[in-house]
Amino acid sequence: MTTESPRWFKSSYSSNGGQCVEVATNLADTHNVVPVRDSKNPTGPNLHVHVDAFSTFLAGVKDGRLGNL
């Protein structure tokens, strides 16, 4: 396993309202995970979501299956 660090970013749709998450997609190809964390607590815990689950989640958001998130 490499020691590659997550490169965190927020969505360009984020309005800085304090209810944001950050993701680090740079680990998807090498580790098969997309880390997700609370942008208000960057030193706190983060979730490592498998790339397939993250892709399914994004598809559901894009096509409206998950309501108004």
C-alpha cells in the first residue's frame, strides 16, 4: 500500500452554508475507496466508501432517486 494522502475538496455546488462534506477521489483508482469527511471537522473521523457504492450514490443523486439532499 502506498502512503498517498487524500486530496480533499468540496463540491462546486456547495454554498458554504456549513452543511458540507469533502471527498478525496484521488484514492479511488489506487485504493478502491473514496474517503468522505465533515468539512467542519477536518481532523475528525472519515468514512472510506467503496468506489462502487460511491458511484451508485452519485448516480442516485443525479437522477433524482434520492430526493432533495
